[in-house]
Amino acid sequence: MNHWDLLVEMDNMRREMDDIFRRMDFGRRYRDRAFFPELAYRDIPRINISQDAENVYLSALLPGVEAENLQMNVLKNTLTLTGERKELMERGEKRVFHRKERGAGKFLRTIELPFEVDAAKAVAELKDGVLTVTLPKAEEAKPKRVLLKA
């Protein structure tokens, strides 16, 4: 096994581990038991990804995030959302929380898309706390018909 094969295998293992942890969804289940609940509720955006023959579609729940506090970057088949959810209270306001489930602060979420996409043609809209993104598949990622010789 050469050096390159080892790196490819390590990348495959990382992807498999990422999939396992995504399916387990530890984040939601153990929040109330967190040592620092205020950090546990600094949610990363919840997403849905779907596709058709031409596009990959992503929707992300981003309640309380303003468009000017959100950045989206796309490189090949990786989409990264970076943003900040502002605190609802004014600075200097004194309150004692009995329960705090709505997090505030910065977040970063990197999502591996099922195909490479054409980032230059992507369309995104943030409306009512939902980010909707349409990402056209790169030409290389679209299915091609192969003619069979008889």
C-alpha cells in the first residue's frame, strides 16, 4: 500500500464515521444533560438535502439568523454555512433564566453534497428562518446515456 492509498482509505473511514454520527444524532438526545447547556444549544442548522436529474436542493432551518449574518461557500461537492444567531436580550439587561433552549452565537456547518455542483449557478434565499438553496449539478455529475452495440 503506498502513501496515496493510505490517504484515500483514511478519507473513506472519515466519511463512514461521519455517517455513523449523523445517524446517531447525539446532539438532540443529550442536550438537557450537558455540562454547559448554554453551549449545547448553540445549534448547527438542521438540513434536508434532495435531488432530481438536474439539481441538488438544500433547505436549512436558521430561525433568528439574518441574511447579513450568514455566509455560504461551495467548493466541488462541499457546502459550508457560517453564521451567527444574535442574542434576543439587549446587553446590560439582567435576567435569571430558568430554562434556555434557544442558543445564540456563531456556528459553522460543512455539508458533503452527493454530487459536485456548479457553484456559479447556485441560487439561495433566506426567508422566514429557512434557507433554501438550489445547486445545479456539475455536467460531470449528470447521468450520461451510453449507447450499446448490438
